[in-house]
Amino acid sequence: MAERFPFNYPIPFLSGNMWFMSILVINLVIFFAIFTQSVVGFGMTLVAMPLLGIFYDLKLISPLIAVVGILAKALLLVKYHSAFEFKTMWRFTLASLIFVPVGVYALETLDDEIAMSILGGIVLVYAIYSLFSSIVLRLAHNFWVYLFGAIAGILGGAFNASGPPVVVYASSRPWGPIEFKSNLQGYALVNGLFISLNHYFSGNLTGKCGRHFYIRSQR
């Protein structure tokens, strides 16, 4: 498998000012990912990680998306804060936070090709699930809350991909559209902060990620 590129390396098929074009591609992907998150309440990672993972190492992309996601989800939570109910998500959030370090460790140890295959499998499975979205699972028992929370934590720590498990769980709750978006943003914000802290203490959140977050925040 071809080696992916660090952030300061140009994407090879782009012409002209290579560094500028590489930054432009990153910003366009993140913009579209945040747009998706704002419209449906989730999906930022499902858009950003596979696209950017084609060109860049997941160990660089994952911390960047986690940090950018904090800002995006915080802004969305401000918009929908009146519908947020922590008591409906605390068990799920607790299980997720406990297993986030497992996902971060997996990202550090997995071969990049294997990691990309797993990420592709997550997107594929969720796409198949979406085709049968009319089928609503009944996850009333707390066992399912903790199980799906743990899966979300592992996927979130490794790929920021906690969205699919939390959406499956949230779809089983009697929430309206606004409450759905609000509770997902509240969970995602707390989870994203903890994921970023884990990346920082694991040495994955480096100066390169910081510089690109600064560039993104100026757009």
C-alpha cells in the first residue's frame, strides 16, 4: 500500500501551489463534513475520515477531526441546548468514555491498511443499516445502552466514528428531531473532548494538528 502523506506534503495529483491546494482540499472536506453534521445531527466523521484517510495517515487525521469536531458540536449544542437532556445519555456517555482509551490505543498499534479497512467496513455496515432505517431496534434494557456506548467509545477513540452506534441507540428512543440532534451533540461534545485529551497524552495531537486547526478556524 502506498505511503500516505504528512500534512505539509502536497497531494500529488494537484497542480500549482501544492501546499495551498492540499490545505484547500482539507478545508473543503471538513466544511462538507460539518455541513452534514449540522443538517442531520451526525455524520461529520463518516464524511471526513474516509476522504482524508485516502491521502493522509489516520494517526494525523484522527486528532485533527476530533479537535475541529469539538468546535462544530459546541456551536450546534448552543443552538439546540434547550432540548438537551443529560439524564437520557449519561449511561451511554459513561460507557463510551471508559472505552475511548481502548480505541486510541488501537489507532496507535494497528497497521494503517488494516485501520482503513476497518473504517471502510464501518461506513459500509452503517450504509446497509441506513437502507433499512424503517426498522427501529428496541434497546430498552441498560445492557444495550452500555454495549453500544462501549462500541461508540472504541470507534470514537480510533476513528472518531462514534456516530453509527449512538445513532442506532438514539433511533430506539422516543425523541423528536430537535431532541435527537441536541442529545447527540451533547454526547459528541463530551466524547470529543475526552478523545482529544487522550490523543494529547498519547502524543498523537501534535503541532501539525494545531497548525491545521488554526488554519481551519480562520476560514
